[in-house]
Amino acid sequence: MIVGMLAMPLGKAAPPSKASWRYILYLDADNNLDVSTGAHHESVVESDFEELMSVGSTKDVAMYVFVDRWEGPANLFKVNKGSMTEITAFALNGKEANMGDPATLRSLMSYTFKAAPAEKTLLMFWDHGSPRIVASDDNPGDSLTHDEVIQALDGFHVDVIGADECLVGQVDVAYQYAARGLNTQYLLASETYTGWRGYPYDATLARMVADPQMTPRELSIMFIEEVDKLLSENPYQGEEVNSHSAIDLSQVGPLVSSFMDLTEMLSADMKANAGIVSKSRGGACFSYATNSVNVVDLIRFVELVAKNSPDNAVKDQSAKVIAIFDQTVIALQVTQTTDHQINGLGIVFPNHSWETPSYYWSYAIMEAGWEAFLTSYWAAAGSV
């Protein structure tokens, strides 16, 4: 034996080397998203698979996809250049997984964290989304809520969470993650709707592979840069519904605190301010049926409150909210349709008390002061 070298004990394999990034895609297509669409009638799922395989994993970036489609069981794959290797050792591989069960997500995280040691982690959700959920599995008929994501990820550090889906980019969701103890730095999400095309998986993975030392912040900005580039060129520039943002979760607490200071000012004399609130809320609504889920753009609402209010203290506090917001949304993609309407974070703002979904009453933002403001506004507007 060479002096100074340690011999590996017989019968024990060397531990896997540590990558720079562990990239996990939680792809729930066990619903009406397992379709063929687009100009060339492409399979949405297989199109993303092809993009990922055009790059593949490297020693520095370990890429895994856990997928459940409409037909057949769920499978875990490691993505290679030109192929995907099925991970038969994973307990849920080859079974009909419930993608709406937090235990499924936790099992996946436990396996991949052990199988692929890495310095940093990106977890991407692929499915329908909303201010309540990130996955909807029609077989057996269950949904993975944001609270269940927090539950499933307890004990795991995930540097970046992405949601390749609609309507997750709300301050209510971001604050729920931050206030309820999710150990995550950045959130990638859409305040509005997203088209079938989603993120460009080839371009984003290629940039990760080319620069595996990028920080979580740099990676978050990169994803928004690449989706902006994709949706600015033919043939996808017609997808006018899109917006995407990168959100620094460490800034969400200060943002909500400052915003609640503003709402307290308005609530102090809601009889006088109800008209200002109503007019500002109406101007902060945006297109493509988001009114059906009672979402408005947070900063557009604040800007309009400042414009419509004669109170200089309200104007000054609105400016403080906007200043903190500029540190919270660190990258934004919008289209010609959503530009000037969308700033990167919405907020659930029911116009009537009876429109408030049952899950929402327990959200952290309601406890922070939003419920008090809404209750005051509804009472003044006769909407209780």
C-alpha cells in the first residue's frame, strides 16, 4: 500500500461524488395535461423529455424526473444525454403513485438526496397550479397543497423551488412558504397563467451544465431570462397569457410587513377609504379570467392606492412597499399583453366575504393583518 493513501474497505463501494446541483422534476401529468398540442401537435410531456435528453446529466448536474402520466404507473428516471435510465431501486417506481400525497414527494426527496449528493438543489413542479396547489392527480383524485409541500420538505434544504404552472406566483403563497418555515431561498412562479410550452428545459439545463457553479440567485434569474427569450420569438411569442418571476423569499416577510402597515392606514378610516380601495382593486385586476380566482396584482394595487389617495402618509407608505418589492422580485418575464399589468406577485383579494375559499382563512398572510383589512373593507362596502 502506498504511504499516505487510504485503502477502500473491501466489499464497500465508493460513495457517489458530490455534484454542484441536484435537479428534481416532479412531473404530474396524471390529468388533462397529458396531451398533444401546439403547432406541431407535440406531446407536452415527451417534448420536455426530449429537451432534457438533448443535454442530460453531468458529473456536476444530476437531473432526475419523477413522472406520472395518464396511462401507466409512475417512474423515476435519471436523465442522460440521449436517454433516460429508469431507477428501479426507488420504492415508488413502477407503481401508481399519488402525486397529490405529501408522502410521495417526501419519499422522492429522501431517495434523490441519498442517491445524488449535491451542494445545491432545484425542485421543479410541473402540473396545474393555483394559490392553493402545485399538483393535481386525477388518479386517485388528490391535490398537493402548498401546506403539504412545506410538510413534505421538512428537514430538507431546497435552494430553489420552481412551479412550471399557473397562478402560484402570489404573495400569499410566497409568505406561506417563508412564514411556515420552508427552508428555501428562491421561488420561480407565474402570477398569471402559463401556456403549454412552459420553461425551455433544454436551454435552462444547458446553462446549468455550462456553469454549474452558478448561485441559487443566478440560477433563478437565468430561468426567467430563458423563458423570456423563448416567448419573445416565433413560434411561441403568441402565448400572450404568460408571466414568470423569480422571488427572493427572504424579502417576502419585510414586504408583507410593509404592506400591512399600508392596509392599517387605510383601515383606520375605511368609511372614507372604501371607494379608493375598490377603485384601486378594480384597476389591479388583469386579463385572462384571473378575476375568477380573485387575484389582483399586488404592486399595481399599491400604485393605484397612492394615486387615488389624497393622504401623503398613504403615498409615502406605498412608496416604501414598492421599494421593498423591488428587492423581492429579482427577475420578471411579461408579454406585450401583461406588461404594465403584471409586476411579479399577485394577491388573493376577494371582493366579497363569501368568495373567500375555505383554505385561505388559515394562511399566514391572513394572520399578518390581511384578514383584518379585508373584513374592514367588506363591512364598509356592504360585502360581508
